[in-house]
Amino acid sequence: MSGPFLHIGKDSPLFYHQQVSWRQRTIEAVYRNEPEEIHFASCFTISTMDVKKLRTMLVETIQSTTEVIKPSREEKLYSICLDFFEVH
């Protein structure tokens, strides 16, 4: 843990529990349907080349949000869950 920012890496034995736990909280939030919250899900087809572009964009977005979160004052607790995966 670094200040108000908690990140558990994939190499941690707690990684899977943490991922599932926050997604369960996400499901609860979806059912509350608060207008100011963002819930987005999409399935799509995409070229292999554009998968690489999109992945880069998402990683850059994660990095830029982290730059805002780390120095921010600890006033409210929020969660971001982002998944990008090939559907099998």
C-alpha cells in the first residue's frame, strides 16, 4: 500500500481474491443504478493490430489515473475495475 492507493500485483496470493471481491462490489453498484456512477460493458470484434493499440491506450489511461489518485486527499473511497480480454 502506498498512501491512499492500494495495488495488489498478479504475483500476490491475494490477487485473485481482491479481483473477485471488487467485481462483486461492482455488481452491487450496478443494481443500485446511481446516476453519477459509470458502468460500462461491451463485447466487440476487433483486428489483431487494433487489439495492441487498444491495450496500449488502456494501460496509458491506468497510468494517468494513478498519477491523479496517488497525491489526492483521502476523502472518499472509489473503485475502478477494468477488464480487457479475449472471449473464448
